[in-house]
Amino acid sequence: MFFLLLIFIGAFLLFQVQPLIAKVILPYFGGGASVWTACLLFFQALLLLGYFYAHKLSQLKQIKTQFIIHTLLLTASLFALPIGLSEISLMSVDSNSFINQQPLSAILLQLTFAVGLPYFLLSSTGPLVQRWITFVKQDKLPYQLYSLSNFASLLALVSFPFLFEPLIAASTQSWLWSATYCIYVAVFGRVMYELYVQLKAKGALLRIKTGADETGLGITIPLQLIWAALACVGVILLVATTNAMTQNVPPVPFLWVLPLCLYLLTFIISFHSPKWYVRVYFFTLFSLSALLAIFMFFIGSQFDIVSQIVIYSCILFTACMICHGELARLKPNANGLTKFYFLVSLGGFLGSLFVAFVAQNVFVQFLEFPLAILSVFILFVFASLISSTKKSGLTVVSLTCFIVFSGVFIYVNQLYVKTDIYSARNFYGVLSVKDVEVNGEVERRLIDGTTSHGTQSLTPENRYVPLSYYRDKTGIAIAFSQLRLFKQVESTLPSQLNVGLIGLGAGTLAAYGKTGDNFQFFELNPAVISSAQEYFTYLKDSPANIDIIQGDARVSLKNMLAKQNKSHNDFKAGIERFDLLVVDAFSGDSIPQHLLTLESVNLYFEHLNDFGVLAVHVSNSHLNLLPLMRGLANKQGSTIRYFHSAADKSHQHDTQWVLLSRNEKLMEQTLIKAYQSTWPDDVEYEVLWTDNNSSLLSVLK
């Protein structure tokens, strides 16, 4: 009974803390999908260390020594409680200190201090306890406990977005998790005591003799490599699919949890019973999914978000069923138990390391997704060849699929990138600069993921004209024009504009600058800055004074405010106050949620003049942000106006902006009244996001 309870609690805590910690640090590193990738790397690394520790500890001759060492570590981990959610908050830290270091390293460091030692010990629970059980129950191979562990992990993940996140504050979750960890330590002590009593009664420290695995092959080097490779590709598929899902939607716990649940579900199915993994059936499903995956790589963004999630989920499930089904089919007996766990963990760590570090620094596309899909075919062939089972035609079919699908992908990808003049990838995503012909005129576009973030005509006489979402008569164009007219009428105000812009893109909005204006851009991604400066001329051509601050906009704005207060200057009289603050921060079609909460909007208005305007770009293929903006405006007590510029033959992009201001006189001016749009019928309701509660479901189209 206590063995089962220990396995269950340990696995539940191990996975429940993952989305909890990741959600807390997400806003301070830009709110992008790569934050979760970095978190998975940390968790896989600690899992590997935990399995390695379990493997080495279980090899000590005296089991009593094993108990003593583990008891000391468990006791030490209690002093690390409660887990350090409060220590993770980075608002009090100067953002520049994080700009100057790799965000990946900063995330790993934060996680280490937050939950390092408890997570390390939790990760060792499964293999260590299951190995100890074999010392007293040698006739029972404890792979069923592995399935129980995965079930508890699944329950922890499912409960977080639907129970813990919406109903319990993060600080309370921290204390609940820590209290449960104390129970876990107590149960572990009881388990070790029971084992010690049973072993002492037998009068010897039992050890299982080394032997061949249950397939009769022995634990050979090729077999160990297959174990690690299957686990590696499974994790690459997990992370790559999650990244694909969150290119156009904010990376929220639900979209982290869903792929991870499917990943764990394939483990449960594969290891619970050999009958559940029917090779022919799952190989057929995977082959169909693989072909679909190749085309989703290129056209996935054209589907609505629900369809994307369903399709990517099917791809991930079938691919991981092959990886984990083959892994379970080739599993060893009890003699190779801890080594098997260690190699599976090593493969998982290498997979997360590949995506988080290698792929980001080597690839200029999200190539790990199609490469992982193709790798499954090859690993299926090797797994068939290395096993003692009778060879089937599936081996030949799998090799054929690999060759054909590889050819299809290479051909289509060459067509896809032929217009690229520049492409780059870093922690924040994938960027490309494309030259495309539109209506007989060549335009240069900055593409983030699959979404255009700025366009410029390459015709000399049109290079100064703002295009796409920022064209004439859009909401942002009206904001610039109306503010200039307003300041001309109010003779006490300086004529130049002081503008803050969250999100640089191609630098298109700099085209609205005039001599004496001050434009201050806040941009998180250094690759966007270099692309705007090198491949577009909006910044160079603008007569305004241009300043670019690299870093998360919300952290930067908060630090600017704190610096003003610390120096005892009158902030209201300072040049830091903006006439216009533009929020246009996208990654792909995804919007960082922490930039659209009530707390963030309060911060924006602290940086605005009394007549200042907050302009928010709300064009989005998958999210309806208008109810959110109405809710924020109502809570803020500000006036809101909606501007919709429909796409037509001359303008490809349907554009939506909202303007918020506390100055009713300004919002009743001629230009705003003339060009404002009627609110759509489907946005009569309001949505309000806060830092503690921001549900993506509330704004899905």
C-alpha cells in the first residue's frame, strides 16, 4: 500500500510543479513558447540526474547505506521548502542584467533555486523504489508501477489548468505543493523502514544476479542506443509539437499540458500491456499522420486554432505510440531496470537539449518537427532489426516511407524558402525577410513564424509609405494625425510627439515620425532589431529621434518608472511621459498575455500624459481581443474607440486597432469620430485579464 502511495504522490508532485513554475516565470522572459522549452530542458536534466543517482545508489552493496544516504538528502530537501515561487519574481531585478545574459541560462538558474533539490529527489523516486521492490519481490517485474507513475503524472497535469490554475492563487499552490512534499517524505521514510525490516528478517541483503533481458538478446550496446534514441525522438516530438501549437496562440499552461498528457498517455498504454501496442495498426496511423505533419509545417497557420490543436495532437499521439511502443517492446527484465530508466531519461534530456540549444543555434526554421517525424521511420526499422521477433514487411514499408516523405519535404521546403533573402532563429522564434511581388510591385516583408510583422515597398518613391497594418486611415494612423492636431490647438503643449512603441517589427511606425519627435521602441528579440535596421529603411529614413530598448517592455517600463521615482524627479513633467503608447507586440500571431492584463494597462497609463492615447493592435486570426479591450477600458475608466480597416484589392491585411484615453475631449475630435468603426455584434460582453487570471478560452474565436 505504501509503495503505491509513494509512487503516486511522487509522480503527482513531479509533474504538477512543472506548469506551476513555468507560468510564473513566463512573463519575465517575453511570454514566448521557448520559455516552456527551456523549462522542459531543466526538468529533463533533473530527471536524468535523478535516474543516474538512483542507478548508482542501487549499485551500492549495502542497502542500509542506500537508505541512509537517501534519508539524509530527503531531510536536507525539507529546508528548501516552500518552493521558491516568491524568489522567482524578477520585477525587482534590473531587466538589463537579464538582457546581457542568455535567457536560457537565466531560466535554468531561476528554476534551480526555485525547486532544484526537491525535484531532483522526486525524479529518483520511481526507478529507485521499483528497484528496491525487486529485492524483496523478485518474481514480480514492477513495470505496472511505471504505468501508475505515469497515470499520477497525467492526473497532475490535467488538474492544473482546470482546477489549480483557475481556483487557487500561485502562492497558495506553492504552500499546498510544499505540504504535500512533506507527506511524501514521511511516506518515503515508512517505505524504507518496511523494506529494512523485510530484508533484515531474511538475514541478507538480496541482490539480483546479472542476466539477459527478457527478449533473450542481452543488454547490448545497440539495444541501449535504441532505447536512448526512441526516448530522444519522443521528447523532440513533444517539444516541437508544443512549439507548433503555440506559434499563433499565447503559450498557456493548457497548451503545455495537452501535448505532455498525450506524451504520457502513450507511455501508459505502451507499458501497461503488450497487447495494447499493435504495430501494424499504429504504424498505419502514424504514416498517415506523418504525411499530414509535413504539410502542416507549411500551411498549419491557415487552419483555425481548434483544428490546429486537434491535428497536431493526432500527429504527436501516433508518433509517440511508435516510439514508446517500440521502447516497451524492447524493455529489459529487472536486471536492467535502472539502466533502462537512465537511458530513457538520457534520451529525453538529449531531445530537449537538441530543441532548446542545438536547433535554436543551427536551424533557421523549426526543422526539428519534420526531422523528428522522419526519424521515427528510421528508428522503427532499427527496432525491428534488433529484436528477435520475426521480421515483417513493415520494415520495408517504413524505409520506403522515410525516402518518399523526405523527398516530398525537401521539394516543398525549397519552394517555401525561395523568396527568403534572410532568415534567423533564436530563443524568441524564427524570423525571415521575404521579397514578394504584389500587384506588379515588389514588397519586402518581415515574417515572424508565419505572420507578417511589417512590409515596405522596394519602389524608391514608395519606400517612405507605411503599409499593411499601419497604412493610412487605420486606427494607428488616425491616432498620430489626431494627436498632432490636438497639440496644435492646445498652444500650451509642445508640438513634437513623444511616442512609446512596444514591438518594433520592421520599424514601419517610424514613418509617422517628424522632426523633433521622440520615438522609443521596446523590442524583446535582438534578431528583430537587426532585421529592421539592416533590411528595412523606415528607421533610417525617419526624421524623428529613434531609440530602441532591448528587453521585455513591461519590465523595462516598470524599471523606468522606478528609476524616476528613485531620483525624486517629477515624473509627470519628464520627457518619459508619452503622448502615444503603442502596443504591437506579437510573436507569430501570438500575443504575450502579460502585456494585456489590467496590471500592465495600469502601468501603461502611468507612462501617458493626461491627454495621452494607448493604441493597441488587435488584428488576430485566432483570438478576438475586442471584449478584452472593452473590459480593460471599463475597469480603467477610460474612453475606447474601435477602428476596422477591411482588406481589399489594394490592401491584403484586414486591420483592427483600438484607442484608449482618459481625455474624453480628445476622443471626441473630428478625425476619431469620422473614422471610428461600429463595434461588432459579437463583442457586447466584456473580458478582463489580470496577472493571476488570464484564460485564453475567453478570447478564442
